Amino acid sequence: MLTYEVALVLTILAAAVLLFVTEKLRSDLVAMLVLLALALSGLLTPAEALSGFSHTAVITVIAVFIISEGLFQTGVAHTMGSYVTQIAGHSEIRLTVTIMLAVAGISAVMNNVGATAVLLPVIVGLARQNRIPPSKLLIPLSFGALQGGLLTIVGRPANIIVSQTLELVTGESFGFFAFTVIGLILLVIGIFYMLFVGRRLLPERAVEDKLEAMMAAQRKALEQYHLGERLFEVRVLPESPLVELSIEESRLGRILDLSVVGIIRNGDNILSPGPEETIAADDLLLIQGRPEEVMRLRWTRGVEVEHEIAHLHLEDLVSPDLAVAEAVLTPQSPLIGRTLRDVDFRRQYGLSVLAIWRDGRPYRTALGNIAMRFGDTLLVQGTQAHIHLLAQHPDLLVLGDEHETGATRTKRAPVAALILLLMIGLVALDLVTVAIGSLLAAMLMVLTGCVTIEDAYVAIDWKSVFLMAGMLPLGIALAETGAATYLAEQVSGLAGGLGPQGLLAGIFLFNLIASQVMSSVAAAALIAPIAVSTAQAAGASPAPFLVAVAVSGSLAFMTPISHQANVLVMGPGGYRFTDYARVGVPMALLLGVISVVLLPIFWPL
């Protein structure tokens, strides 16, 4: 029955879904607004509205982030990933299989984004060594990570949510390996799909011989990032006011949004000059920027624009001491939301940013004013030494150098591995709950020095924490007001004639679609109570319906925005939005049909 309270809860739910899908506001901010709406409307008491912050699911997710950071900083995660290079060989088929198995194994005990980030530089390096386009391997990497999250209860936050929901209803939660069997079956089928179908649908991008790595990087800058359209040769005339000024003092970047990426002086190439480099008469400046601003420079700074760099020989721009590399922003990078100018990137890192790859296209001008986002790929140029230092920086993943681990506490690796095994053993034997086992492991990581308390706080994805804490009370409101029952009745009316199996398929499809356009955490928090009510209305066990929510949420293959792991590989793979749909839609539908058939076998209705 549609009462006032039910209508109000459904209105809040609809508004939240609309904001999630349109991304008008950050998802964690939407969750906090939902929490406030529930409290201010009187639908929940203040204690109920704030209960998400003390929910065991939230505590468990926080602990898993800290454990993941401990595995990363001690090098355990990288060691697990390094076995890829030892057994994968040179075949694209063997690489695809090994990559998906390896990342799935890591993702079972780390968050999916962390597992993808650990292997991303390794896979790009392997691709270049074996002359295989990175675009052929990186979607399998992210899809394998998403599937691996289903192998254990801590593999995905959504798994923890459905487990806690079952415990509230029946008093019993899912075990640590409750989803492992179906997760393995779907992983194997997913690998076969990728080998025989998905691999043929992936885009292809040419890779040069390793001996021509420098030239390949330059070609990539000019071709993939289309830098030739924005690079110009500018001759500094003797009477120019730029003479004897440093690049920083010239204010070319601040006033005209132009970047000096190289200087040719007396036949010598000075690529990626520092801000303190002095401009001399007759210097040939290699300037990146909009044509109209370069023309403006011609009339105001005493220079001659000779011609576009695209007309030059690439060999003229290559120096043995210089390199071009791609670096991807990590999820917790403090650079997110800030501009290159804000962080004084060139001075801080000693590197020039030539372009930014975002959402399937390059940005090449006015880079200093672009606020950086997670998943952005920066095309940087500088000395090998500076790029080597950047590879060790936790804020960016430098691609193509598989030897850089980012680990700073490798001596603690055996301790971190033992802590991980201890957590798995205690939870698997039902000696402690998942929440307590995870929290114990997280504290041991800190106490044993595998990760500092400061790094532990940084490692936590607070956006996910606030998202969960804000959305879990909406599940309470859905249940207490009868809104979940009302929605379950609507689902039953649509699919009730097909029996419990039809209802199960309906819930699976509902969450599958929702997980493509919003966070799987939010989708699970919203749909888990509806799944329980639907099962109860049909006289069925809630367990298979909740597993359906967990499994369908792990099939977030259809869009790059459906999961952060997909976003992370988008730039390095040179992917476009349609690439994910072309490969991911058939894979999600195939695994979805198989799941709906298998679920009642493992969890009887």
C-alpha cells in the first residue's frame, strides 16, 4: 500500500538514483543528503540515521583498505603480480589468461582498484616488450579484477553489505568463501569469453620495437595525443624582451597558456627545460599551445613563428637523456581536484606535462588550468632520472616500467603475508567474524610497521566510506516504512507469474543495470532490502536473492564509469566509452544468464 511514508521514502530514493546517474553531485555528498533527508523528515530517528557510521560493513571496508595498503607498501601485492612475468610467456593468449587469473587472485584480498593499480605498470611493460597493443590486455585486467572481487566476502564492499543484510534477517551471515565456487565458475567462463570473443572486439593500437622505445614515445605524443596540432617552432629575435629572461620570468604559461617543451640552441636540443632555464637570442623554442596564442606571442614578444613541429623530423626532438612516459593518477592521489599550476608540477617533479588523456580524448592546451581527476593519464617528458623518481611516487602510476613497485617497506613483506593468512584462517574457521578479523589484520599491519598510521588514513577511500554510511540508513527506512515490501510487490506483479526463479532473475537484472550507472556499493545498499522483501513475499529463502545482488554488481563491464578499475585503465589503453560496451555487454549478459541458472543450485529457493 502506498502510504505517505512509503511515498516519501520512494521520493528520496528516486532523487538519490537521479543524482547518482547524472553525477550532478559527488556520490558521497548525495549519500549524506539522503541521510539528512531521512532524519529531518522524521522517517528515522537521529540514531538510526547515523547508524551507518558504526555499521560492521563500514568498519570492515575501512579495515580492508588498510590491509590493501599494507600489502602494497610491503611489496606483497607486487610479488604476487610479478609471477605474471614469469609464467605468461610472450603469447597474447597466455598473457590474457595469466593476467585475469593473477588480478582475480589479488582482488580477492585487496580492493579491486588496488589490485588493478598493482598490475597496471607491469602489464603495460609486458605489452611493449612483446609488441602487443596495451589495449588488448588492459580491459581483461580490469574485468578480471571485478570478477576476482567475488571470490571472497571481503573482495568487494557490496559483498559485505549483502552479508550483513542476511545476518539482520536470518541471524547468519555468508562465510568468507561463500561466493568462491560461483565466483570461480564465472571467472573461468569470463576468461574463455575474453579469449574467443572479447579479445577480437578490443581495439588495437600499434606498438613499436623495444629498441625504438624513445621514438615510439615521441610518435605516440604526436599521433595518439595529436600534439602536432599544438606544437610550434618559435625563433627568439635579438631584440625580443624574452632574451635573458628565465622561462618562469617570461610568464608565457601564466599569461598566454603556452608551454616551452624544448629549446634548440646552437644545434643542441634542450628538451623539457626547467623553469629556471634562461632564454637566449636566436633560440628556437618548441612551444605548445593554441595557434591564436602563438600568433599573439609573435606580435607582443618579438619572435618569429617558423612552422608547426609536425613538419620536423622526429629525430631532431629525441635526446638519449630524455624520455616520454605516461602516468596515471591513483584513486587517493592528492593531485585530484587540483591543477598543474596549483601543485607547481614542473618544479615539484622536474617534468613537463605535454598532454592529458581523459574520457577517450587528449587535452593539449591550457593544461595548467585543468583540474585533475582520478584516471587522468598525464603524458610527461623529462630526464630518465626524474621519471624514475616519479615512478616511486605514490600519487601516480608510471606505465611501462614493471620494475617499479612503489613499495617502501619490503623488509616487512613476510609479516604482511602472515597477517593476511592469519585473517583468512580465523575468518574461514569461523573463529571470528569478518569485521573483527579484518579489523585485527588492519591493526596488526599498523602495529608491525607494515604501514604507518598516517598512510593508513590516506589509504582509506573516504568517499566509499561516507557513501556506505549514508546509504545504509536508506535500507533501514525502506524496510521499516514498508517501502521495500511495496517495491517487492511491484516486482512480483511484473515477474510473479514466472515464480521465484523469475523474481530472482528480475532482481539480478535490476541490480545489473543499476551497477552500470552508479556505484555498486550504493546499488547494493538500495536493492538488498528490496531483494529480501521480494524473497519473503514469494516464500523463498533470501540467501539466493542477496547473492544475486552480489554477483550482478560484480559484472560492471558495460561502461567505464561503472567501476573505478575501468576508469583506471581507460587512459593507458586509449579506450573510448564504446569499447567497454562492445566488449562488456555480451560478457555481462552471458555471465548473468549463467548466474541465474546456477544460483538456485547452490542456494536453493
